[in-house]
Amino acid sequence: MWLLCLIICYKWKKKKRYVFPILYLAFNLFVIPITAPLFGRTKLPVTSNTLKPHNLIYPLLFRNYVSKELNSLLLQSSIDLAHLGIRVTYLDANFPFIDGFPLLPHISHDDGNKIDIAFMYLENGKKTNKKPSTSGYGAYTSDSNPTLNYCKSIGFWQYDITKYLTFGSNKELTLDKENTKTLIQGLLYRAKNSKIFIEPYLKKELKLQDYNEIRFHGCQSVRHDDHIHFEIK
């Protein structure tokens, strides 16, 4: 895009500052969605009522691409959950090209088979599709996380670094445990070969101990009591 921008600007001397934004949007809306399937990735919906991004920054930065299998699974799961009044809200997924190229700051999200999904929340005791942080990350469900102290004590200082990446938060929202549990169960129902990462204390609080697919992600990652990490094999 940048090279094409330079060529166009060289040929077209006027209004250079408009060229890159126009090219960027054109590639984002038309070119990349068409070419990504050639590399095994498809674009997640942006305007769907059942499956949509928490923030438009994710599709604008090409961070909403997944494998065809994961895309289909998420769409089917979101339709199932919609009947229960649950809308699946996604955060970071993957870039549209190249397996092994990481989606920073994540240490994975590099093969099209991984995605982060927001929890469900309550506002004044009622179910809402609002989320407690602008980015979708960093607004933890509890201040007392036993894993945090352990991970930091063995040198993993970054474990709660996402608290600096909220970009604004709404502290009035509380975790909707019942519907978050239903959301997780709905994802696992459709995906037989999958993994979900959340904090160990949350797995216990949500009464999901019987699910071997729900695991601890390890201290090398960051806290997962602000979102669900979902992946398929």
C-alpha cells in the first residue's frame, strides 16, 4: 500500500495527503477480504447482530481474520447463543496473511485458529452487551487473583500489563457469570477439538471444572480474567 501510495503521489502531484487514507480504506474493505482466502484466512463480520467486534479498531487494523473453519464455527455458535440473548463480541483474532507472523502483543494468534472473546456483563443487575474497557482488555473481574502473585514472584512482570491498555473503563459493569458460562459452553459445544484459556479461579467460580478443554495459559502470557482466549486445532 505504501509503495503504491508513493507511485500515485509521484504521478499525481496534488492532494498527496489524501492518497494513503483512501488506499488504506480501499484495501481494508475490498482488496484484503478478497485475497485473504488465498492464504487460508477469512474476514469476521463487522455489522452482524450476533457476532461483531467490540471496537472498530480491530477490523480497521486487519486484526479480525481467522481460518474458514473457525469463522464458520463462530458464526454457528453465535446464532445458537443469540436465541439465549447472548451476542458474541470478539477482540483480537489474526492478521490476514502468513502463518507464524504474530499479532503483537500476543504470543500466539499467528495461524488463523485463535481469537479473543469478551465476557458477558451486567449493568445495574441487568444483562448488557457493554464491556468494561474501551479496548476490551485490562478490566479484570477481580482484584484478588492468586495466579498474579505467583507469576510475578517467579519473574513474569508482564502478567498484568494489560491494565494499562484499557483506554478508558466503565467500573459500573460486573461480570455476568451465568451468561459467561453459557457463552463458553456454547463455544465448546460446536468445537470438539478446541482449547479455552481463562484464569483458574474463574474456571472454579463459573463451575466449569469438568471441562478439560478449559486450561491455564501459563505465566508467560498475560491475565485472562478480562477475556476468553478460544482456539481450535
